[in-house]
Amino acid sequence: MSAVASFAEIVATKEMVQTVVFSLIAGIGVTLIFSVAIWGAARFVDLSQEERPLAAGIAALAAAIALLAVLAAIVVGVVVMTSK
């Protein structure tokens, strides 16, 4: 038996590659969504100081939706990790 064949039996390479790819996608996605939350909060402050309440409210709504999406991603991650 060759070293490559025994390595393939010990490590499930397909599952390992899937894990790496999905974790990269999730990590980048959650980071981008959290950056939208930060942007929305910063725009809310700026627009509130400029006395533009409608635009400030929309920015706050965008921040809140982004934060909810980040929390949902965390919950999904915990559920997936504990179900295996």
C-alpha cells in the first residue's frame, strides 16, 4: 500500500476541502455583512447630525438588518457545529 492511498483512507479529502471552502465563504460573507452594519451605524450618526431624519432612519434600518443577519449566521454556525 502506498503512502498516498493510506493518507486518503485516513483523511476524507473531499469533506476537508468542502469545510475549507465553506468556512472561507462564510468568514468573508459575515465580515462583509458586519461591515454593512458598521457603515449603516456611521451613516446614521452623520445623517442625524445633518438633520436628515428619513435618510438616517434608513441607514439605521440597514445597520439593524445587517446585525440581525450576522446574528443569524452565528446561530446557524452553532447549530451546524453541534449537530455533527
